[in-house]
Amino acid sequence: MNSGAVPPLSVVPKKPRFALFIATACGLGYIPFAPGTFGSLAGLALFWGISKISENLVRSAARSGIEVLPTPAMMSFLLQCYLAPVLLALGIWVSGRVARYSGIEDPQFVVVDEVSGQQLALLLGTRWSTVLNWKYLLLGFILFRVFDIWKPFPVRQAEKLPGGWGIMADDWVAALYAALGLWLARAAGL
């Protein structure tokens, strides 16, 4: 019996444009080869950019006669400390939302986890009193990529967490390994 009612159309979820923009690191995740590496490079650029902005702010204030207590390295460290939890929380939210929308548990085009992990590796591997040089940044980048790709225990196990937590957590654990590697390299005099 047909009552003449029109069956409901299946509801198509609205495309989460903001979440996709952030999750793909402004579209870097759509690069067809090595999107994770490009995401890590974005995290490295973010870290370096904040360091340079901090240097310029402190020096500009000093030239203007404003007495500034933190050194450029300390200012950078403090700003990075504020940025890290923002990236972590935002990354969990956007990556989970994009995974639900795409129907893929851990989409390869989501690279906010690499941005966050790389920034965290450099932050945790830093001494707040040290201005970073390119060798240190390069080593931090290489170490993070190695641990993110290799996934030693418990990096791979962290991926099994649900939703955005699983997408982000493996990169945080890889960041801890990379930070430890940076501390060991510094202790060895590199």
C-alpha cells in the first residue's frame, strides 16, 4: 500500500570545510606523495617561525627602551608551550571530525597530527635557554619522521585509540621519542 508519502532522502553530511582546512594543514595533506612529511615540515616551519617572531619582538622591545625580562629563547619557549595544547586539542577535534566525514579511520590526508607531533618534539627537546640552529631543527625533523614511520612500542598501540585521539596520539608518542633523541644528541655534544 502506497500512501503517496515520499520516502526521505538520505541525509548527506555537510562537508566540514574548517576541519578539513586545519586537518590537512591548509591543504598540504592533499599532496599526493609523502603528505606526512609535508605536515612535519609545516610543524617545523611553525616552530621556527614562532622562534623568529619571539626574537624580533624581544629585540624590538629592547631597542625601544622597553625592559623585557625574557630572553628571545625564553619568549619562544613560552609561546610554544601555549601553542602545543591548542594544537593538541584542535587536532583531536578536527581529525576526528574529518575521519567521521570521510569514513576512513585514519585518513592519510589528515596531517595536523604531524604538525602537532613535530612541534611537540621540538618543544620537548628544547632547552628554554637555547636559541635553536638549523642543525638542531633538522635533527628534530629527522628523528620525528623516523619514529613516526617506524612506530616502535607504544607508538603503534596509540593508534588504536578511538577517533581523533588515535589519529593524534601516535604522533605524540613519536614526538616523545624524538625529543629524547634530541636530548641525547645534545648530551653527546652534537
